[in-house]
Amino acid sequence: MMKVLVINAGSSSLKYQLYNMEDESVLASGRVERIGMDSSIVTHEPVDKPEVRTVDEILDHVSAVKKVLAALMHPEYGALKSMDEIQAVGHRVVHGGEVFKSSVLVTNEVKLEIRNLFDLAPLHNPAHMMGILAVETNMPNIPQVVVFDTAFHQTMPETSYLYPIPKVLYRRHKVRRYGFHGTSHQYVSEQAAEFLGAPLESLKIVSCHIGNGASCTAIKDGKSFDTSMGMTPLEGLMMGTRSGDLDPAIVPYVMNKEELTLNEVNSMLNKHSGMLAISGISSDMREVQEAIADGDRNAKLAFDMYTYRMRKYIGAYAAAMNGIDTLIFTAGVGENSAVLRKAVCEGLTFLGLELDETRNAERSKHARYISTDSSRIKVLVVPTNEELLIARDTYRIVQATV
């Protein structure tokens, strides 16, 4: 049965998971950190065996993939006897622009288009390309598939994705809303429909992917109708270190007053704003909640602003879709913070939403209700699994070409 290796390559890191597609089980996973240094760390996590951690010189992504394959085939802690057991490799790619509306098999033309999108995702797409080329070098005949974070949102209508600025900027430079976390929003919406026993096309869903980066998506007729992140992941919700929505006139005003460069203001809005800026403590929701318990006023303000902005988006999307019947919480904070879920849901009772506090407090690795049986809106916690969706798409596409 086909085994699929899923890779998520960053500029100095590489995460991987190996799947047996017969039962969609994970055979091994791990990560390579500090690529480009003489003290790179490889953490390999085989199923039913202890974690293995090694430190080595890994100067590029080609060497990183070579180390991953060596770990997967290691006689003691590996999951494979031969590299030939891997029949396909799937990659996460952040930005597919308007070109890619679905996952695709890697070809020379596809690689060229990903390169053409470097300007739209300068921190991510070049790293993803390095991952693709590193697999080509180490496994020259293996089929590769790319799965795009933006693809799910390509169903948005013009009313959702266009900005009210001179249209020449869209025609020349493709300035528009793209949205991100699409792989996650797609996965959890499909899981929610399955859990509810309802056709996905019949549901009006708001999916909240809440991690250090956060976004809400309105899903209507099984398709992305609108999403909070924009041309970049900076727009939308208040996040761990990102500002989210703000008056665009603030940017030139602050640049002038503080004599900031473009790079400095970009860094301020992406890395030094959000929860970190308001709390003055951390971008981590757990640390902020600990500070609230200790009576820290700024931490409480940051939490209240964070949840208030979430409620505004959920309410807006209920209006945009003329209703909402399913609300999903997912990703690190969404899945694990009962306090956040309660704070968000308590402000949505006008929609007929009733939270069950006992259900909300429970923990599970599976999809579950946290609303009452009588709630007009079904509120779910659905663990996301972007890697599994990438593996499924890779398997489906490669099987179709056989």
C-alpha cells in the first residue's frame, strides 16, 4: 500500500510525517531545525519507539532531506526498509496566488509558477521550493504534489476578495484577498460535516483556526465564501504577534512620527503587535491566561480585545451568509483553551448559541460538541490535521496518474 511522505519546509527548518495510506496511520514524524548551521537538530519520532534526537552539521535542505530519509530507514528506529517504499511526497506551499485553485502534481511549469509567486510570499514560498528541489535531488523519480494554503479560498466571490482601491493595482500586481490556513479550514469543515452526519453543502459554517496566527473563514455551500486574512496573513483577527485589522492611515502616520523604514514598520505589525504588544508579557495564550490569574490588568485587556475581535468576525460572517448553523474551533489555542471558547461564545447568545460548560471543559483528541443539545448553533471543537489532508491529496492525485 502506498506510503506518502509529507514535508513542510521552512527557511531554516523542515517538518515531516510518513503516512501509510491504507489506514491513514502515521508511521513516523519529526523535524529538522537550524538548517544552515553546524549544530542542526534532527528530532525523529517513530511510532511505538522512543524519540531520537541527534545534532549534526546540516548546511542546506538537500542535506536535511537526506538526514530525514536516513532516519526513516534506520535499522533500529526507522519505519522503512528501503526508500522505494515511499511512493509519493506531498508539500505544503503557503501561496498559490490565483493560478492554483487545487493541489497539483509538481512539474516544471508548476515550479515556475511557484517561483513567480515569491513576491507574494517572500518568507515562505522560496523555502517550500527548496524543499521540493531537495526531494528531487534525493529521490529523483518520486512523484511530488503541492498543496496550497490559499487554494481553498479561491472560491470566494469578487465581493469578498477585491479591495476598494484602484482596480489597476489588482490587474497589475494582483492586490486582493487570498486568505490562508485554507488546508486547515477545509479539513475541519469536512470533519464537522461527517461528525454532524450532514452534507457539507447544506451547512453554513464559521471555522476559527486559532493558533499564534489566527483566521476565521465563512464556509457556505461547502466552499470558502470569505476569510479574515487578506493579501497577507497580517489582516483580520488580533493574533499572537500580528496586529490584525487597523486603520491603514496609521502606517504612514507612525512611519513619519517615528521615522521608521518600511522594514521596521512591517516588523512592528507582524512581530511586535497583537497579544504580545497589549499584554506586554507574551504572545502565548497560556502565559497570558496565567498572568490574568495573577491579576495582571494588561493581560486581561489583551485577552478581552482578542476575544472581542473574534466575536465581531463571527457575527459579521453570520450576516454575510444570512445565518450560521455550525461554529468550529480548531488549532492550538482553539482546541485547547476552554477559557477562550467560553469568552467568545458568551457574546453570541443573540444567535441562539448556548455553550455547555461541562462539555467545553472536557479534553479529547476527536471532534466533539461543546454546545447544549438545544443550541441553535452547533459549536464543535475539531482537531485540525493539515498533514493528513496533504497526504490524502497527494495519494489521490498520484493514484489518478498511474
